[in-house]
Amino acid sequence: MAHGVVAGPAWPASGSRVSDAGPARWLNRLRGRRIRFGLTTYALAQAVLLFWWAARYPGLFSPDSLDHVWQAGSGNWNTHHPVTYTGLVWLSMRLTDGVGVLTLAQTFTLAAGLAYAVTGLRRLGGPAWGWTTAAVAIAALPPVGTFVVCVWKDVPFVLCHVFLLGTVARLLTRHPSPVPTAPPPVLTGRTRRAVSSRPLPRLLFGAILLELTLICLFRQNGFIVAAVVTALVAWLLRGAALRILLAGVLAATAALLTNWVLLPTLGVRDSESIVAYEAFLSDLAIGYAEDPLDLPAADAALLAKVAPLAHWRRSATCYTVDPTVYHPDFDRRAAAAHRDELLSAWWRLVRRSPGTVLAARACRGSIAWRPTPAGGLRGNPTAWALPIYLDRDPRFRDPEVRAVAYSRPLSDRASRVADRLTQLITEPEWLLWRGATWAYLAYLTVGLLAWRRRDRTLLALATLSLGNQLSVLIVNNAQAARYMAAPFVLGVLLLPLLAANRTPPH
């Protein structure tokens, strides 16, 4: 019977004098090298991330961050933001009276995720120093270093992507036999696809199930990401398709049951917020501004109940919803009360002028597909803006919120160095802040390696960036860099594949 595809050194032919312990000793050395490589990568990345944590202690806050803190402190939990992350904020506040432990845990998790990802990706080729350099570079870049210490649901969302990339890499490098017993043949695309046709191991199945579930729980658009990744990876890895599809279905089911059954049972109330509908309201403003005479009289009267028609017209911009829905002239309570009527007006706009709505959605989702600056990019929050956020909303004047939300670096020197680095590394925007740029670079990197090795299964590495692009393109409210932080991190992390040989490593 022909031997399966294996990865390892070429052992002497059958009948030669060789110790039975030879393959075992070789595998032990290989495992030892992988462990040392992973630990080295983790230690270096963690050291850099601790610098950012000390410089921005206890963390960085935006209004969304303060809402998490207010909910966790006041007990008024709602679904305005993912309760999964609010729970982590609550746990940190109860254990330490602050969020410093939470942001510290985020740095630990990113460092561990980078080590997990590169130890899996290294099996595909590329120099060890290249993978370690990529991991440390990600931790050192200010857009990522300041991002990971933000009190944001987007942080664990991105961390799950890093771990998922490591799991997908391991799916691509599974071996049919743990101990090499014959000289390994060259792994062509066909033979590697034969390897990928083996059933999905239980450990990897559990990993991908957990990662997809958390992606769905930490952001609502995570369902789109999970659907895209599940479908494409199952199509590329035919032999493991059923288990991959099962993992995706179970992940979505677990997240939906959590949102629809568990949270109401625990007393978490529906926020009844119009945040999910802000894009529709912005579409109405754009449609009215483009052709006021085309708006039916009944729809004009409906819009006037929420804000003056002059406001709808002058606030219309396709890049962000904020000028329309966060202006003093806009009555958010009235908008919530007339939500269903406004959605009906939006459908009428779609039937009258579908091109207007599609153009507005493409423009608003430009952060997902456009590498060049457009619409005013929103970067990470700064410490100096925190007092402004605290004074803007009466809820945030609560002493318990202010006891948690403050800026007090553990090291003034680290803070000054971090300020200097952030000032130096802010341009060019298309390279250092635009996730779309790194999504395209990821496609180029992975596509080139897949073409060189004639192995389409490698394209699975690019599905995570594609899922993020599509999810943001479909529904987006503003040009915020954090919405495309995952493709940014994954794009940098995949760069060492450019140095991978045409022949896969044995």
C-alpha cells in the first residue's frame, strides 16, 4: 500500500540499520524547536505590548467605552453594545475596581494569539526570523499598540481573528501520520489537497467552533464574517467541509441563542436604540438632499417629525451618519418612536432611486474597500479627549464611572515615548491606518504563494480579510479604522509568506 504524504526527514530505506527511536527523537527535537520559537515570539511581543499598557494605563476610552463602564457599574445592562464585552468590563471592575486588568489581559491574549498564529503559519514556509519580526512589528506599531489597550469590543473581536488565522494555518498543514516512516515525496498542490481531504481533528474543530462563536458574540457583523469564512474554507478544504460547516452553524446558533434566549432570561433589556438603523436614516437624508421634489409629501411630513427638513438636507453626507443623527436638531427619541415608518419610507426610496441608496452604501463602506484617504478617518482615542467625553453625557458624570475612566500612565517616560512614536508614525494613512490596503496585500501574498505551489487550499488564509471587508461594506456608519483593524493585523502577519519557497517545507 502506498504511503501517505508525510512531512519529515528522509529516513533510510526499509532494511537499513537505523534505531527505532530515530523518528521519535527527530519529532521531539521538532516539537522543542516549535515550542522555543513560540515562546520567543510571545515573550518579545508581550514585552512591547506591556510598554503600551504602561504608557496608556489603565486604557484608552471612547464614548462606547464609557457606555460599557456605565452599564457595568450601574447595573443597567442593555443590548446597545455586546453584553459579552460588558461582562468582561464588569468582571474587571468587580475584581480590581478598574479596567487595568482587562486591558492587561488583552495584551496577554494578543501576544499569545500572535505566537499561536506564527507557529502555525511557519509550517507553510518562510524564515523563522520573518515570522517573529512580523509579530513584534504588529505589537510595536502605534495603530495596534494603542488599539489593544482600548476598552472596546473591537479588541477581542480582532484577537479572535488572530487565533482563527492560526487555526486555519494548522488545517492546511495536517499530516496523515505522526511518525515519518519513509522518504517524504515532494508536496505538490495535488498531494497537499489530499492531506486536506482528511477529516477535521477534534481539537481543531473545537478551536474553530470557539473562535467563530466569539466572533459572532463580540460584534453583530461577526455573523457575516463567520458565514463567509465557513463557506469558503469548507469549499477549499473539501474533505473537512462537513465539520467546518457544522462548526459555523453551531457557532451562529450558540450566539443567537445567547442573544435571544439567555440575555433576556438574565434580565438584559433591549436597548431599543436606533443605532442599527442609523444607516437607513442617513440614506433618507442623502435621497432628500439629491432630489427634494422627488420626496412624497407623506414622507416629508414624517421626516419633519424627527428633524427640520433643512437639517435633513444640509447634513447629508455619504461618508458618515453622524452629522444627521447626532445633531441637536435631530430628535433621536422621535426617530425611535417612528422607526417602522422611517424604514417604510426607506423602502420607498429604494424603489424610487436604487442607485442613490447603493452609491450611498458604497461610499459609507469605503473604509472597507478604499486604500486612499476619504471621508475623514477616525483613529484610536486619545487620553486628552477623555474629559470631553466624560462631560458630554450626564450618565458619565457618575462618580463610579469617573473612578474607572481616567488616564494615569504607570511611567511618564513610557508615556512620552509613546506620544513621540504616535506623532512620528501617523502617515501615510493608506499604509498605517487603512485596513483595506492590508486586505489587498493579504490577497496578493496568499494568492502568489497559492499560484507558485499550484495549491488553491492556501487561499483559505485570505478568507478572514474578505469576510471583514464584506461585513463592513454591507453595513457601516462611519470611517473608523477599528472596523478594519482585523485585516490590518492579518495583512502584516501574512507578509513572511512572500519569502516562502515554491516547494513546501518537509
